[in-house]
Amino acid sequence: MSASFKQGELNMKILILADTIANKQKVSVGDVIEVDRLEGQDLIGYKKASVFVGKEKKETNRSIGLESSDQPTPKKRARKK
């Protein structure tokens, strides 16, 4: 048994391997979600998910200077003479 699935727990964390529907929501590849045990076992059986072991990744915003960024644009270097 993995660390995220212990005897008696009703929920389990799974890593999504293929785009699918879980918890009545669309989920994408790479998402880590918590579902009830039976739905998790079904998704694992269909090879659309695997049991998640580890920590979730923090999202990082690397869009500095883009239109969608909330950070100021970086200074451009002066041209050498």
C-alpha cells in the first residue's frame, strides 16, 4: 500500500495520466486530484491515473514582461559602442 492510500481512508490522491473526467470535472494530464477510493481504483484500472506519492508542485509564473504578466518589464541593456 502506498502512503496516500491507507486502510479505512475514503479518499485517495491520484496523478492523472490522460485527459478524463473525475469528480464530475474535466482533468488534464499531470493534475493531482483527490477522489473517493472507488473512483480512483476505476481510473487506475482504466490506466488513466496512478496513485500519487510525493508532494505537489508549486505553480510558478515565469511570464515576466509578457502582456499577461503582473510584473514590470525588465530593463533592456544599452548597446555597446
